[in-house]
Amino acid sequence: MKRFLRFLMLALVLAVPALLAQEQTNAGEGGLEVWKWVNFGLLVAVIAYFIGKNAGPFFEARSRKIREEMAQAHEMWKAAEARAAEVEQRLASLESEIAAFRGESQREAQNESKRMKLQTAAEIARIKEHATQEIAAAGKAARIELKRYSAHLAVGIAEEKARARMTPDTQDALVREFVRDLEPPAGQAN
């Protein structure tokens, strides 16, 4: 860019005296035309100077900014590619994780089923033991009640038999013997 501006400046510097010389020969046609070209040349030279002075740093800064933005975009692209690869890897491992979770849940369900079966069997055994103890206690109570009832019946039967055998003579003999047992022996005094 600087070369182009230098070339343009050199061309203007060389062209202006040639144009002035031609204008002097054509002075009759109008001296105003020469000054227009001189004015135009100066304007072009000033513009070229300022463009040369400011355009280089401007375009340099703009190019640097574009390169930086391209580098940032490239880094962002790499990061996006890495994230996409990570997501794809996670998606690929997701199926195996789901299978692992299913297997784990099935194992847990089987273990829970076994635990419930064992707990149920233990509860049934405890209920059977309790029922056996209650049956034994009820049988013991029934035997005691049966013995009590049998004794009561035996006493009742014995009483009936005793009453059936009891005659007034037997009654008198029993009373006499009872009274004799109550009297003190002959050699003892009260």
C-alpha cells in the first residue's frame, strides 16, 4: 500500500511540471484549465498523503483484529468439537450405563425378593412356634381342667356311693367313733 502511494506521489510530482509546461503553451486556451489540474493534483496528493499515513495503520490494525478473531473462532471451533466429541462419548456410554442400571436394579429386586422370602419364612416359623406354644398351653390347661372335673366327678360319685351305703346304723357308728376320737384318753386330764 505504501509503495502504491509513493508511486502515486512521484507520478503527481512529475506530472504537474509537464502539465504546467503544456498549459503555458496553450495559454491562449485558458490559463484557468491549468490551475484546475494543479488544484486537482494537489488535492490528490493531499488525499494520497493522508491515506498513506492513516490507511496503513488502519488496515494493519484491522488485519490484526481479523486474524485475532479468526484465531478465537478457531479456538471456539476446537472447544465445540471437543464438547461434541465428549457428548458423543457420553451418549455412547449412556447405553452401557443404562444397561448397568437395569442389571443393578434387577439384582436389587432379586435381593429384595430373597430378603422378603427369608423374612416371611422367619415370620411363619415364629407364628408356628407361637401357635405350638399356645396349643401346648391350651392342652395343659385342658388337662388340668379335665383332672379338676374328673376329681369333682369322682368326689361326687364317691359321695353318692357313700350316701347310698350310709344307713342310720352306720351313721350312728361313725358319730360315736368321731366323738371317741375327740375325748381325751383315760389317763389324761384336762
